[in-house]
Amino acid sequence: DAARQHLRDTPLFVSSSDRQMVGDSATSFLEAPITPPRFWSPEVRLLGWTPAKLDGRRSATFVYEVIDRAGKHRVHAHAVELADVDLSNQKRFDFAGGTLWIDSAYGFNTVTYAGEQRVGYVFSSDLSHEALVDLVAKTDIVNTLQQAPRPQ
């Protein structure tokens, strides 16, 4: 569903790179304390957030722009309640910072981080799995390490 949502060019509800303002607005919408993930890569820029639904659940979708050698990409970070979601049909990737779940659909790759909290994050992008895992593994919500392992 995260990949399908990526197909939509939904206008941003709050358009800003101010993490505090974007996070406060999304927290109010979800009624759960969340923050826009911070990426350690300087090529990633927060554009804002928009409300969405993933599998019938309310989601605050943070939208980022990533610029790399291949051009511009969008990364969506869907903050959504994942406590009872079965991720076993996705590829599991364990590393020192936790577990990521990798999948793809509709030409987009997804990386899910459930963590220990009620709200998890599903990242979607047209970036390769390797590039998306590398970005996600280096976010402040997943891992504080500067170097993240790559899936085999």
C-alpha cells in the first residue's frame, strides 16, 4: 500500500523544511508523538507532510527530496501504527541497529522499520533497494551509526 500511495502526487498538507513545525502538525493529526525522520545524508531535504491511509490506517506521510547522481527522487516516510501488521511476507534484513523489512511493488521499493514503538515507519521510493536501505538505516529513528551494512 505504501508503494501504491507513492504513485499519487498528493499536495502537501504542510509544506516546510522546519522539522519541529512539520512534526508538531503530524503529531496532532495522528494523535501520537512522531517526528519526521532525520537523514544523515546532506542530499536529503524535508519538503513537508501530508495525511494518508495505509491499509485503512491513518498515516502521516513525510515527503523528502533526494538528489543523487541519477537525479531527483522522492522518499516518502509513512508514520503509521504497525503493532499488529504481519511483515513476514517481506524480506527481513537484520543489522546492529535493528530489523528492516524490504519489499517492492508498482515500481517502487519499500523499507519498513517497526521498532519498539506503537508507530513505525514505511519508507517508499524509486531509489534502488540498496540505496533506500542505506538511507533508512542512517536515520535518527533507526540507527545513529554513520555507516550501515548493506543487504546481500
